Amino acid sequence: LESRKFQQITSVYGAINGVEGIINENFLDLTQETTHNLEQVANTPSSAMFSTRDKPDESYCKEIFKVLKAHDVRYFFYIGGNDSSDTVRIVNEEAQKINYEFRAIHIPKTIDNDLVLNDHTPGYGSAARFVTCAFAGANLDNRALPGVYIGVVMGRHAGFLTAASGLARKYPDDGPHLVYVPERAFDTEKFIRDVDRVYKEFGRCIIAVSEGIQDANHIPIIQNLVGEIGEKDAHGNIQLSGTGALGDALGNLIKKRLNIKRVRSDTFGYLQRSFIGCVSDVDQHEAREVGEKAAHFAIWNNQDGSITIQRTGFYSVDYKLVPLEQIAAKTRHMPDEFINAEGNNITDAFKFYARPLLGSGMPSAHRIRAPRVDKILNK
């Protein structure tokens, strides 16, 4: 929408399935799409032009550039995380080698919230809102029928999304009572002691755990407990999502070691990525603005780079353009001050950081406060 406002832009193309679509010349002419329908799509989660799991290497990026050059593309905007930013960097370098007049902008988007130099990234606020609401609901259910509940949340290397579960707490005994993220080594024995302590105190225990938790030797816990299982992704990593193996393994460990019968687990998987009924208005607004700023930097200012979100107050943000090489293929982790000393929960500093990102109108759970009636038969 923003690019169509500039007279020098003759067409705006959208690549179906990202880089895969570019390679195969599968383009949509978005210049011919109605503004009204684009606005409707803007209120719909996920990617309207679909996504891809292709991991472009240098030769792949050279093919991308060949296609872009053939179609006389002069402005290249690519949305995604750290691997996507690396793709933009390589394609831009190919253009520079032959002095092809070309502007390349990486636009941030990842629910993992793991792009360096960014306060946060579009996608995270809405996904975090879902995680918070899901754990608030799980807490109500667990309080009504006590036991141990384990919720496994996405996050291979960064625990921001799992940490959002802690925003669900309202009353002192609310869960999640324990939160485990990849930034801290996971010790199975300490985990059992943590669960035992909480269960004895409250008669129940809710646990939030990142799918990517690992031991002190950086070996995924799922591999320690279950062995070498499942498929590997395009990056050569063990497939963590789409399986309930970690939750089941931790649940079985609790049953065996603590003799607690009622132990349940859920793996959120894809649910948190595109849940249409749980969208942060802050996230929506900022997702639009990073796109608008990308058009401004490329078309107005004739610059390349990656858009970053910078927090300027409580709560306000600004957008800066940084060199692609400062973002490309780098991973941001949760700061130490966001994780408690024991490594099994979040701090108030994280709550202060994350709560504004969830947006307005967050639901809140309430409890009955009526007094108990005196017993007559069973005093």
C-alpha cells in the first residue's frame, strides 16, 4: 500500500511462498489488488502469500537475483527472521557486484522475538498474547481439578515466547509456577525438586517449558529423555514442533519420580503462530509501520538495510535502519535480568518489558470471594 503511493513505482509484485516463489517466478501483481481487500488481509493472521522452509545459500541467492533482474525489480523487501535477513544481505551483494541499481530492505517478523538490535519483533506480541491467555485458562482448569500440567511452547534458542506464560499470573498461587527457557541449562534432578516443592506447597503445579531447553552440554533435553527421534529441519536441527514427545517425557518422569498420578501435557505447536481470535493491536500497528518505513527508506532515501524497532518510552517506539550485516544470521537471547537466579521463572523486569506488547483489552480471571458456610454435620 505504501509503495503504491510513489509515482516511480510502476508495479508491486508479491512472491508466492517467499524465496521459493521468486526462484520459480510465481508472482502476484499486487498493484491490481483492491485497497479494501488488502486491508481485510491485514486483519488476517499468517502469510497471505504463504511461506517457505527453503534455506537459501549463496548459489540460491544468485538465482534469486537473476529472476529479480529479469523482471527489472529495483526494490526488494523481504519479511522474516535472521535467516531471511541473511538472504537479503546476499542478494544485495550480488546486485552491488554488477552495479545494478537496487535497494534491499529486510523487514522484521518472528514470533521467536530473537532478532538482534530490536527491542521486539512483529509477530511476537500476538503470539505472546495467545500464550498468556492459554496459560491463564490452563491455570483455571488446573485449580478446579488439581494435578501437574506441562505446556510446551515454541522457542529453540530463545525463551521470549515461553516467558510470556508468566504474564498470566494474577493471584499469588496462580500458575505457571515454573518457567524454563533455553537460555538456562536444564537440570533434570533440579526440575524434579522444583516440581516436588511447588506441588507440596500448592497441591498442584503448572509448568511452562520451551521446546528448545537443553542441558549444560547444549544437548536438547528431548534428545536426552527420548533419544534421537523425529525429522530434522532445513537447518539440520531436530524437529521440535509438531510432536508431544518432550511434554510426554517430562510428564512420565514426574509420574515415575514423584508418584503423582494426574499429570497432563500440551504442546502448543502451530496454535500460537496464527490464532485468529487473539491478536495484539500494538503488534498489528507496528507490523504495518515497519512495512511503511521500509518503503520510505528504500524509495525516499535510497537506502539498504534492516528495519529495527527501538523502544523510546513506556510505551512508545521508533524505527531505525541498520546495516544488513549487523542483523543477518544472528540470534538474540533473553537478557539475564529477565530470568530469575534459579533459572525456573521470569522476573518483574520481563513483565515490565513484555506486557505492553500484548496490547489492550487483555482478559482477566476472577475468583469467588463469598465466605464459607459453617458445617453442621461434620464439624
